[in-house]
Amino acid sequence: MAATVHRVGVTADLTIDVPRNDQGDLVAGARAALARVDAVDGVDDVEVTGLTPRLNDLRADVQADLTLALERANADDARQALADGFGVDVADVRVHENPPP
């Protein structure tokens, strides 16, 4: 039996490793890094709130509005799904009351 997938809108405070050689600006690099996370169905908005340059990448603190595809629509599963992404540390996740269309 196939699992039901829910589209869940979230706002998340994250720290993301953005490669220095990515095309575009820092926001585009953060969007690309988030889009590579398996559960991310859409990256709606990204705001960079802090930056730490490192040898091979940039460590960006961001607040992002995302759409996730999850089996259960709750904050714990959203947090875990984002934390499973390479180079993504999750500080906070808030699930939107109204799911995206």
C-alpha cells in the first residue's frame, strides 16, 4: 500500500552550507541547497539573516518558506525531513495552518 503524501507549508530557521562555486548570489545558492533536500517540494522564499565565511563554503543563516512532501503533516516530521538534508541544521520549524494548494 502506498503511503499518503501531504504537502505541508513551513517557515523554518536554518543554517545551510552553500558552496562558494555555486552559480548566482547567496540567496540562489541557499535556494539550490534547500531544493536538493529530498522532502522539499518547493522553495517559496529565502531570507539570509547571517553569514559565516569558511574555507570551502559559506555558512548561511536563513529563514525560508518551504513546501514539503511528508507522510505526516507535523512539525517534528518537517524538522527531521529538513535535518536529513546535507549541510542543513534546523533551529526552528513552524507548520502553516493552511496547507498550500
